Amino acid sequence: MKKRVYCSDVDGTLARQGYYLTEDTLALVHEMVDADINFTIVTGRFLSRSLPVMQQLKLKVPAFCLSGALAYDCANERILKVWPIDPAVAKTVAERLQSLKHNVLAAVYHPQENRCKLCFNWVKNPQPFPMDKVNELGYLHDEIVTAENIIPLMEEGQCIFLDMAGDEGTMKTAYGLVRDIEGIKVFLHESPHNKGLWVLDIVAENSGKGNAIQWMKEYMGAEESVGFGDHYNDLPMLLAADIGVTMAEAPEDMRKIVDLVLPATPNCVPDYIMAEEGLR
């Protein structure tokens, strides 16, 4: 049997019933992990929002958040690697996005503290959320810092991810401002879980979910990679995988170009993996 690495999106893919994982899903993943199956997650969530999932799943291998811009060592509980955006490019992106007078977020990695800070410009409708995850050095993961202009905050570390969310018109305008900038990947999509909310994610050219699964395959010395996702932002990972797998609820055009579509069952991802690995 080939040595495989399995990389799954979380929301809408592994977490089929909403934001949280069910007890049944957790039990199946625990069985896979105990059997030394190389299973991990690749999610767009912040690290502080990904850590509870990694811990619930009891993952042993590296996991990814911020759409593949950050790899976390689950075994040693520390940030393993980040993929920074070139500083000059990040500055240009931030200047253009902030010109829209809309909320912009930048995840900035601080190497000496081995953590990210979340830099917001809070133009309107601020919605601060509490962070309580502390790293191995005692620093708070995803500490929120705010400024009218986030560029000076970005220059204090390495910007690895930029994000905006809003209505379709504003996000398409933002996309038009940055899509042709060299050195980045730009993803625009409507949230599958919040209709009418559009999300713009920006990572370095050598980053993203597609890079994450390729890096993971090499890091683990695997012969084959399998990626699972349910929406357009997962497509780079599914196309980069040796086997790209999507959900029955995925958009029709996405279902047509992947290798496999799973049935609309609550635990279709772990069920598929366990069958492939001979555990069922």
C-alpha cells in the first residue's frame, strides 16, 4: 500500500454539520490517528481558531491555517513554518485595499516571539473577538493590534496573509485592485455558509492550500497526496493533490474537475480514508 498523506479542509468538509466537529467525527479521526494514518487539516481559520480543532483531533503531524500560509507542529505545539509575502508587495497590497476605506486584516508573523499578530484597521463595524491561546514562549497567539493605517504594524514582522470580507461589489472592486500584483495569490469567493458575504484572501505566490499539500507530501515522505474540500477556495489544494476529492454539495463546476465526489453523509471524509487504509 502506498504511503499517503490526507489533507482536509475543515468548515463544510470535515465539519459537516457547521462550525464544530461532532463526537462521531472525532472518534473516527482518533481511530485514524491511532493507526498512524497521516491525516491533517488545511483551513482558512486563524491559528487561535484552528488550535482547538487540532487539539480535538489529536493530530500528530503538521497542520495548516490561514489558507496554507502557516504550518503548525501539532506534536511540539509550536509554529513550524510560515510563507511570508515580500514586504514591498505586501505594502502595495495594503495601500490599495485601504484606499477603499473598508476593514482590512493582516496576519503578521513575529519570528522572535514565534507567533502572529492580527493587524486591523477597523474602519467600520469593529467586532473584536477574544484570544486566549498562549504559545510556548508565553505570548498570545493572534493578539489583536489596531491602527488607522496597518502598514507600520505589518513592517514590524512578516506579513503572511491579508483578508477582507464584505458585500459582492466591494470585494470585486478590491479584487480588481490587487489581482495583477506580482508575488501574491488572490482568492475571491462567496462564503458557502453565509450567503451574500464575499471573502478576499491573499497569500504569497509560493503559499496557499495547493502549496500546503505539496509541502506536506514532501515533508512526510509520502508517495501520494489526497486533498478534501468543499468550495472554490479549496480548489488549488484539490488540483495540486494526486487525488482531489470534493463533497456532494460542492458547486457543480467544481465537482466536474476533481477526481472524486463523496456522498452527502455526515462522516464521508473519515469514512473514505478508513476504507482506503483497510480499516473498514
